[in-house]
Amino acid sequence: MAKTKVFISFDYDHDEILKIFLVGQAKNEDSPFYLADWSIKEHIDDNWKAKARTRIKSVDVACIICGEHTDTATGVSAEVKIAQEEGVPYFLLNGYSEKTCKKPKAAKDGDSLYNWTWDNLKKLVGGAR
């Protein structure tokens, strides 16, 4: 079975450790996904957005890792908006079980924030949302 190509978006200033955790999970033997190039840490301008759009358009799904400050992370919101515009499915992953995580501003009201467990992650990547 082919693995699902996933783009990950996260708040570089506060949640880089969460990206590292997800990279580790992608390496699990039973992982149904692999990670594409993740977020681009550059000044948000038209060139940055064009690069992000190209990367997002090339994946099967986008995983948006949410932390305490994701609502103020302009890059994460821009990537969510691009996924919406391009029709790329995405899901919001609660990065911390012990903290209040916030959705990016571009998230829709109906977007759920899912608990990050290995079983949930495999289901979400597979389309269960």
C-alpha cells in the first residue's frame, strides 16, 4: 500500500519540538504516511506563499499542528488558507495534551481539533475526520 504524503504546518517560534515528534512518528515501521517538505521559515511575502502553495498542492493531506500560540502564527494561517484554496484536505492536531491549544485564525469554525495519539494520527491521515 502506498504511503500518504503529508505536509506539516506548525508554529516555528513555539512548537518546533512537535515537528520533531511527528518526524519521529513518520519513521515508525507501521506508519501509513511520510512527510513532505514542511513549513518554510522565511518572511511571508508572495514568493514565500508561492513556494508554500507548490508544496501544499503536491501532498495528499496537510497536518496542522496546533499549540498555545497557533492563533497568532501568521505562517500557519497562510498555509491553512492555501490548503483551503487548493482543495487539499487538512486536519488540526492538538499538539499538547496538558496545554490549551488554539486553532489558526484561518481555520473554519467547524474544523475539529483532534487529540494527538498514534491511533488517531493514522486514522486522520487516512481520511477519518
